Amino acid sequence: MKKTVLRNYAKLIAKMGVNLQKGQDVIIHASIEQPEFVTMLAEECYALGAGRVTVEWRHQPLTKVHYKKGSVRTLSKVEDWEKERLSHYVKTLPARIYLESDDPDGLRGVNQKKMAKISRNRYAIIKPYRDAMENKEQWCIAAVPGAAWAKKVFPGMRKSAAMEELWKAILHTARADGEDPVAAWEAHNKDLADRCNYLNSLGIERLEYKSSNGTDLWVGMIPDALFMGGAETALGSGVVYNPNMPTEEVFTSPMRGQAEGVVYASKPLSYQGEIIDKFWIRFEKGKAVDCHAEVGEPLLREMIGMDEGAAYLGECALVPYSSPIRESGILFYNTLFDENAACHLALGMGFTNVLTDYEKYTLEECRKKGVNDSIIHVDFMIGTKDLSIDAVTKNGKKVPIFRGGEWAF
């Protein structure tokens, strides 16, 4: 891939992604597989006036060693220096950039129950720090190819060719390969905002999903929750940023405890370094009470049982079947991409910033309004070519939102 194209992608992440402000610190979370691009990204952050750029490297095979060989007690401990670092982040609110590149099967063979227990133990300590930064940070998730990931997506190619093809797909779906990526993102954000405005004008009480694959589900909405999409605004600073590159979704957080029926996944789900595929989940009174997967059912059940909130919905997202990501014909085995190829739901944590005037409420008050809380937030894809979605409004009117997998307005 040409360095000039990659340089433009790095600029796009730094400017349109986190919208870095002069003097602001940056933390880049990245795999050791892409040092050259990470260096470019750090240079672009400094060019925008960054204070300090810190890179937190990860190596999936090493992570696997830790989970296999380390004890639950040792790996669950949050050291004092980690708490001090988190306290520093609460005070300084650095911009965070997450570069996805991991192997979708990279943690296969790890004891998932052990991994889940470690995550729960650490989360109990880290949660207060995370809550203190809720909605205040600028962050962006983007992607760069990893060798194993590229081979998973393009199994019939040599590694170098697969890496090149994955680069092309990433740049295209992130609107980073055109003459003016910034203008492309501005136009895309406007389209998403217009759709949100229409949906928010309807006074939606619940969404009803139906598809020939067996999906028959309704989900209740929070009365004062809004649909959002594209750019978001950081609380306090007012900085506008784009948290996902790419993104095609319009989303909201539903009312905890209001979901009835069954929903079938339309794409495989990559979770915790393993694949869950061909699965369904049944909801009663908002809670996932049963499920089945042809591939990875124990992991699916472990995910749903992570904590009390993991069995409830945290997001309803609308994505047309004609999404550029689906039309690429590529199954990415990565939620950042696959969730933007189809309508999806998410189990676990909801978004407090979807509430009208959310900045006036405490996190506890947001939860009481119906926004779910959990250690996890896992998107799974449900969009199909014949998916229909109707909105039932507060005055009892039924309004078509999707027909044949596409926007009905």
C-alpha cells in the first residue's frame, strides 16, 4: 500500500476520528504487527499539536500465554500504579485511538470461564474510573491489517497479497481512499444526522423486527432516548469526533427489561478471540432466557452470563442491507466492520448519551431511566435481505422503518 495513502488515513484518524486538540495527550492502543503505521499516526498527532503520544502495544499470542499460564488471582489484581494511571487519565482525558488487527481465532483454546472471571474481578475495580470518564473522552476505533486476520478474511491468498487486499478493504469502507476523505465524512455524517432527526420526530415507543429466518422480536424504547449516528460530542469540552471508522449505523439504547421474542444472527460473531456462529437468542421481559449456537454455544452462554446486565440489550442499531461494507462481499470476522454491514443488536452496556439532556443526570439516574449497565457491550448482526422493522409510536401509529432490508424512508 502506498505510503501517501496510509499517511492520509493516519491524518483522517487523528483529525476526523478523535479530532485531537492542541496540547492534548494521546494514547494509541495497537498490535506490534503495524509499527510503521503507528509511527505515522503518532507523527500526525504531533503535527496537530499533541502533548504526549503514548503507545500501548499488545501481542495476542502473549495475551494467550498470560491467560493460559497466569493465575486468576495474579491476573485479576489491579496494581497501585495502574490505579494511579487511571486517576491521571480521569484528570487529563487523553484522546484514545484503538487500532484493530487481531486474529479472530487468536485466543482459541483459552479457558473462557477463567478469562471471564479475571475480567469481572478487574472490572469491579476499574469501573469507577471508567464511569468518571463516561462521555467525556474523545476516542476512535479504526483498523489496520494483521497477518492472521488477513489470512482469515482471504484464505486463498498469500500473506502479502491478503494483507494488501485487507488494506484496500479497510481504506475503502472507512472512506479513506478518495480524493477528499474529510469531505466524504462530512457528507456521510450529515446523511446519518438527517435520518436520526426523522426517527426522533416519530415518538417511537417500540421497534418490531421480522425476518424469514425466524426473527420475530419487539424491543421497547426509552421515552426520552434519541437515535444517534456518525459524529458525537464530548461532554464538557464540546469537541466533535467520530468514534468508529467505518460507521454506517443509526443507533439508540432501548429500555432495559422490554424485549420479547426470538432473534437470529445473520453473521458470525468474533468474541474474545473465538467465533460464535449460526445462533439465536430468545428474550422474555427484556432478558435473554435461552440461546443456541451451532458453533461456540458455550462461549455464547458464558458471554450472556458475564454479569446481571449482560443478558439485557444495550443497543438497537439500524444499518441498510446495501451498506458499502456488505456490498464489498467481504466477511471481516471483526465487529467494527461486520456490525456496519447489517442491522444489529448489542447485549450489555447501553449508552447514556442517547438520553435527552443526559449531561444533567448522574450515571445512576441514567440507569434508572432504563439504560442498561454491564461489563460487556457485544454487537451481533441480525440484518437480512428481507428484514422488516416497524416503529410503533406513542399514539399507536405503525410506521415502516425498514422494508426488504433497506430504509423505508
